[in-house]
Amino acid sequence: MNTIIQNILVVTALVLAVAFLVKKFFWTKKASTKSCGKDDCGCH
Amino acid sequence: MGKQINVALIGNPNTGKTSVFNALTGLNQKVGNYPGITVEKKEGVCKLPRGVKAHIIDLPGTYSLNASSLDENVVIELLLNKNDKDFPDVAVVVSDVENLKRNLLLFTQIKDLEIPTILVINMADRMAYKGISLDIDVLEKELNTKIALVSTRKKTGIDDLKNLITNFRDLPTQPCLNAREIDPDYFTRLQSAFPNQLLYKLWLVITQDVNFGNVSRKEVDALDDFKTKSKSDLKRLQQKETIKRYQFINNTLKKGQTIDLAAAKDLRIKLDRILTHKVWGYVVFFMILLLMFQAIYDWSSIPMDFIDGLFASMSEWTKDHLPQGQFTNLIAEGIIPGLGGIVIFIPQIAFLFLFISILEETGYMSRVVFLMDRIMRRFGLSGKSVVPLISGTACAIPAVMATRNIESWKERLITILVTPFTTCSARLPVYLIIISLVIPKGRFLGLGYQAMTLMLLYLIGFGAAIGAAYILNKVLKIKNRSFFVVEMPNYKLPLFKNVALTVIEKTKSFVFGAGKIILAISIILWFLASYGPGDDFNNAEAIVTSQYSKENLDTETLQQHIASYKLEHSFIGLTGRAIEPLIQPLGYDWKIGIAIVSSFAAREVFVGTLATIYSVGSDEEDTIKNRMAGEVNPILGTPLFNFASGISLLLFYAFAMQCMSTLAVVKRETNSWKWPTLQLAAMSSFAYIVALIAFQVLK
């Protein structure tokens, strides 16, 4: 039982680590085009 | 009341704006970026009297509202857009008592936006020293505002400022200058075209091409009955506006300020004569660098040894006290050694930033920029390139972004391309561990060989940057040059609070920025080193036991052979073996190869990777340094980290473009993959060749 739990934790940690690195280096956030208020003020 | 108000802290560079911000917010501050752009956004919270809370934004330093850079644009866009969630209820303009005339230009412009504005006259403690006296009542009357006379150094005036912010509703909002005075006919027509808009805001929309509310430059241009002026006419009107403002400021200061030049004691001129001297200036700078690196070594050895031992004990404790299994192994052999590889360098990083921060706070850094400009110009760079190159000692990413104030595109491009040569803080862990392994501890004239090697690496990095700039200058044929103006702030004793906050903030960003990447990479590396494909890995125990069956090895030695065999046949071992032929001529083995590949994410990962690889399968409590010192080159039979391979590695890291994030920023700043690709190829090839020559000559 202990072995199974430990293996699950290892796999979870691995998946989280890979996901973090992919997000960090390959995921590009879209820059916000409306950053200056509630209305469309067209500010750039 | 329990209400939160927005306060914008605005001012010219070098007026002590950040000191006022620190005095108001203490540690309740955070640093981020403005949305969509990479200009640093500093904000914090300050508790005011009567339970009012102030959300304070430290806006980028600007000389006027006539923006010429992205930083300055941020200030204008915030002040013009009432819909912005950060739009200030009150603007606090910070000025320096010694440069009041120049600083008041920005104040009058902000006041004309009819935002409640408080004037902070900072560095009040220098008034007597400089023979300055102010009549605050007269100045308040003339400028139609409230003034806080502040000295962040002596901690005076901050409570008055807090009271003024709390009572911001009592502040008059009448403008200093009637915009119509600039050109009555033109401004009358402008006002008639937009009767509900503030005239000065309209003027900024036209001259700065920024939009606010529902009025944009295009709309102004589109109006049939209102013809805006040509660019040159608008420039002429802007000049007229500036003259009008200075006339107003001169009249105001004549009434409220007196300067007794006879009473002014100027140490500054005497110091500048030495510190910016064409010979002594460089000698002093060199001596300061030497002392700095020596101190970094001497002061940090005790805390570093302590941290190293602590992490080794933590690994041991984890193995002994947690239930046996792979997750425990992951923590003990992967995560703890990996993180230990970064935490150990906190003392040295903190001391480095302590010195840099003190040099900046005292005003000496501006003199260094001035000194370096003389060298820069010979290599085809502008003086403005000095700032990115010097800030590159912290990190290349903000340094590349700092090139935005270089007007000439070619000069900017060259600066972007050469900045990653300067030694950033991420190289420091790599340098420090290799130096400690291959450079003897002896001293020459009281200066340690190790400290001198470190300083030499910084100088090599800087030399490579200007050398590369010289070549690029010839290749790219720069014809246009930008002018260089640097403001020399007065010499000051550094404020402990400012220095401490800088050290904390920089060290935190180093540890947490790199720490998360290192944690993730440590987990992946441990997995790749603990698992492998095929029978060789799965039957490692049986294979090794039968191999050594005749040698009668004790259990511990046999276990070490099994662990070593497993590591060689793990995923990471196989990958390392595949790249080994490429790096063997440089004196490295496959484990160093893996560390070099993984440190492409961030250079400091190098040490963490080796710590993780050397820990996998090891039951002994040992420090990273000892493990590295004990590694043997399987071919030569000599210590793996010897003088030749160590120097080769140091030079490789000095020149290689080992940073994914920097490449991403270069791509964004140049808007092309061409430049980062060329940069990566050129720097990596150069690093490889230099490292190869170094090893082959020294081995």
C-alpha cells in the first residue's frame, strides 16, 4: 500500500513539474488589449 | 471611514521617490509589471490616520509629461484615464530640494490636469548644507497646493505627508498655467470643439498621441471645423509652454526660495574630481571591485558551509525518518539536494546586491556610468548602453529591456546582443562552486586567488561584451549615434532601509524565480536518473553482483557499484552518454553534459542538477562540494573537476548563451527569431571553442 501511494505521489510530482515547465517556457499569454478601465477607451 | 484611496507617487529620477515610497509602505509592497508591457510596477499599501488606507503606486521616474519612452508613457496614460482602476485620487509629486526648479516643471503639468496634487520637497536635511532656505507658506500660496517638507534620511515629514494625503479632498485643483496663454486663438478653437473636456488634457492628447476617455487623437484630427497644427508647429507650441512654465516657476522660487551660495559647502566637486578622473577614476573603481569580490568571499564562507551541511543533514534525516519508498527517495535525493544547490548561494548573492545597492544609493554608480561611457564610445556603443550592461550583472532580462531608452535602433540591437555576456547573478553559483574546486585558497597581497578569479570572470564578461560590440559595430555599420546625458546625483550616505529592501527583493527574486524552475527540474532529473529502459537497468543488481562475484566486495562497495551501473543505464545516463562525445574534448563527462543541457533553463540549475545526479543512489550524508570533488574522470583517472576542466567550464559559462528566458526576451524586443537564433549560435559556438582550447592547452 505504502509503495503504491509513494509511486502515485512520485508520478503526481513529475506531472506537476513537467506542466510547470511547459507553462513557464512554452505557454505565451495573450497581452491584454484593454488595460485601462471598464469602457473601451482605446488606450494603448 | 475605512476607505482605500489611490495615491500616485510621481517625480523626476533621483529625487528619492523610492525612499518616500519605502517610508510610506515599509514592507507592504510588491513589484510587478504593467499589463501587456514590461515596465516595472511598484505598488504598496500605507495606513493613514482615521483608518484610511492608501494604495500607493510608485510610477516610473519622468522629467515631464512630454513622453519620450515607454516608462514615461505609463505615467501619462494613468493620469489621463479616469477609468483606470489605479487612477489616482491624489498625486504626490516628489522633488529634490536641490533641484526644485527643474522638478517643478512636472509638478505644474500634473497640477494642470486638475488632479489633487501634493508637493513633497525631499532631502530637506541638505538645506542647511547647501545654504537653501524655503518659505513654505509662500510656496504653498504661489503653487496653490500643500507642501510636505520631508527628509527620508532623518525620517522627518512623513507623518505630515500622511496627513495631507488623508485630507486630499481639501486640496485646491486650480491649474498653475492657463493653457490658453500658450496660443489663445488655437486653444480657444480647441476648447470650442470639445467644450466638455479639460483643455490641458486635450493638449496632451494632441501632442503625446495618447487617448483618454472617449477622445482620441484621430477624433481631434477628424473634426472639420477644427484643424490641428503641423508637427513642427506643435513642437513650437510645446517649447512655448515649457518657457511659460519656467517663467511661472522662476517667479515662484524668487518669492519662496533663497540660496546662500557662500554657505554652500561642496564636497561633491572635490569627490567628482577624483572619482571621474580619467586615470584615478578607473583605479578607484578597480579597487572597489577588488574589495567587493574579496568581501563576498570572506563574509559568506561561514553561512555557506552551514547551509551546505544543513541540506546534507536534511537529506539524511528524510531518508531515516520518512517511510521507505520512491517518494521519500525523490525528496531526499532529488528535491533537497536540488534546492540546496541554490539556497547555498543566498549569502553571496545577498552580499553582491548589498554592495551594488550601496554603490547606487551613494550616487557612485552614475559616476561609473560616466567613466564607462568614455570606453564605450571607442567600441561604437552609446553611453546609454552602459546602463543595460551594468544592470546585466543582476540579470540579462531587465537589462535587455533597459535598452528601450536607446533611440538608435542599431545601437540598441548591438546592446541587446552583447548584454548577455555580462556576468549575471545566475552565473555566480556555477562560478563559485567551480572556483572553490579548482582554484587554490592562497592569497596574494592580502587578496585571495579565488576572489581575484571571480573578479577576472566579471571583467572577461564585460570585455567580451564590448569586444562583440566592436565587431557588430563594424559588421552592422552604425552611422547614426545617439546623444548621452547622465544625471549625476549628489553623494549621499546610503539609507539602511533602502539598501535592506533592495537586498531582500533581489535575493527573493533570485531564489524564488530560479527556485521554482530548479524544483521542477530536480524532480524530472531525479525521475530520469532513477528509472531506465530495458534489461540493463531493471536487472542492474543481478548483473553487477555476478560481475563482481569473484572479488568479494563488502556490501557498501557493491551497492555503490550497483547505483553507479543503474545511473549509467537510466534515462538520464543514456542521454548523457549520447552527448558525451561532443563534450569529452572539453574535459567533461556525461554528468556535466546533463547539467549543461538542463542549465539551459537557467544557469544556476547547473549546480542543482549535479547535486541531484550525484545524490541519486547515494546513502552517504555529504555536501555538494565534497561529492563534486570526489568525482573521477573515467578515462584519465584524475579528478573530474581539475584545473583544466574547471577553467574550461568557467569559460564555457562566461560566454555561452545558457538562458532560455533571455532568448525569449530578445525575441520579443527585436520582434524576430533571427537575432536570438544568431545570438544563441554565435555565443554557444564561441563558448565551445574557447572552452575546448582552454582544456586542451591546460590539461
